[in-house]
Amino acid sequence: MFPRSLLFGCLSASVAVGAIACSHVESSDVKSSPGDVVAAADSARTSSVVAAGLTPNELGRIPVFEYHLIVDKNGVYERTHEGLRRDLETMYARGFRPISMSEFIDKKIDLPAGQSPVVLVFDDASPSQFRYIEKNGQLEIDPTTAVGILTAFNKAHPDWRNRAVFCMLPAAQAGRSFFGDKNIEGQKTEWRYKKVKFLAEQGFELCNHTLYHARLDRAGAKVEEFIARGDMAIDSAVPGYKVRTFALPLGMWPHNRELAKRGTWRDAKGRTVSYAYDAVLEVAGGPARSPFDPQFNPMSVPRVQVIGDSAVTRTLAGLEKHGQRYVSDGDPKTVAKPITTASK
């Protein structure tokens, strides 16, 4: 899923004969000059993390997990209800906590010492992700859907925030139209905007996935229309919402790659709609680089497709095994980078 080689040369075989220490970089310095290390003594906070078996490493990798349908049986694009619950429990038990893509790209990762960020992304806006059940004229969230599972997990674990990212399709077929349309899976058309607004109000992030999932490498002159109309639909549901993230359908780029990042479209009435994203999500590629890593590229953020019961566990274990896990030092003003010191 990702390179087996270590991200930093300092975490090499020399670790076996040396002690791991921790250097810090002021966060303000990182933004202006990534990678410049400012030596600093280990704080009590950092020492406690090391004692727990985790070395602060804010240049480590961050898993961006990609989900689609939440149903009864696992598949390439399917994850079971119970499987999603287990995934969340696994992440939580291993010390991972969710952040939004906005927090990721803005470098606003404020976690307690020893914890690690994770990004959860749900593509295609199907009813299996957010379904209403109508009882006596009242709407309830189906507890077997992604939103039902996530909100229940948040209630059970208040430090697990509602920070998943939902990549929208406002006009897709087969029910993937803002989580269900025209009574597909019992979902009424008038519930569509209500769902999108609910997500924004609860702290979840809205992402554009085009108007109806057209392959952009085959879209020709309609690339900008397909993307701009996706943003327009989200704005119709949540007026003034700034969409900062775009997910490539099937991971396919348009021939002019810049049009996936920014563009302009004019409708039949002469109205002009412009879009400009701060992050573009690929369909695969493994855990993403830290935003503090000089090689981090927000316009090509890789993801981990959650396929089967072992995907999450295997990914998290791999990060730890190869010393690539992002681990917070608990201080948002500094960026901790692991180094080695030779034993004497």
C-alpha cells in the first residue's frame, strides 16, 4: 500500500545502537522553511510519550481512509456496518483521532501527546452513508448507515469528533444523489438538502466529487461544468459553504490537470461559476505525507481504500512497523521530528 522504506533516514538501522530523541521545529518556521530543525530539549510532555512507546513524529504519515457503500457484505466498494464499527474501534484503541481535510491542509493538527490523526472520507453520497427512517412523522437517522455509526461513536467517545469528509454527487443515478432521491431506498427528494445541511452543522466536511461521477479523462469540454455544478449544488443546500476539497472520480484526471484544481463555467443564462480547491484527493496511493513534510502536495493527496476486514489494521500496523506513524507531541506550536543519537 505504501513504500516499505523509511520516510526519514534518521530512522535507520542505527536505531538499534542508539537512543531515539526528539527535535522540535517551531510551527511558524516550518511554514516558511519546511525541514529547518531547531534543536530543543525534550519536554516532560515528549518524555511521557516516549515512555509510552511512541516517539513524537509530526513528519510521519497520515492515513486517509476511503469508504463507499456501507452494507451487509464486504466488497471492493462495500464495507459492512459492523466492519465500519470495528474500524473505528481499532483506530480509537490505537490512539488515532479524526481530523478534517481542512485541518490537514491548514496544518492545524492539535492532538494530545501520543495521539495520531486520521482522515475518514466517504465517496458518492449514497443512502447507505446517510438514510432517514420516518417514524410517526419524525425523521431518525438509520443507525446502520455511516452517519448513524459515526454519530453514535461520537456519543460513546466524545474525544472522537465528527470530522469525516463526505464527497458529494448531487445528480447521480442509482440513488447517489445527495444520499437518495425519488424514493430510492425509501429516501424522499425533499430530504436531500436537509441531510447535507445536517452534516455541515455537525462538523462534518463537504467535498465535491463532480455532478454525477463522470470520468474527467473522458469529459472533454465539459470538465469545468461537471465540477462547477457540483459546487453549485452544495451551495444550494448550504448557502455560502466553501468547498475546499475535490475528489477525482475513479482517480482519473482531466487531460488538462489544472482544471481539476480550479476553473470557471458559464451556464446558459450567462451566470459564471468559479471553483478553486485547496486539496485534490486521489483514489489510492497509501498513507499521505504530513503537511509539515516538504514533499507534501495538497493537490495530490493519496488515500487508502478500505477493502475487507484487514485494511485498516494492516495499514496502521505498517505505519508503526516502519516508523512512519505521525505522532503528536501535544504542542501545536512545534513540529516534532524524530532523530537518533549514537550511544556512547
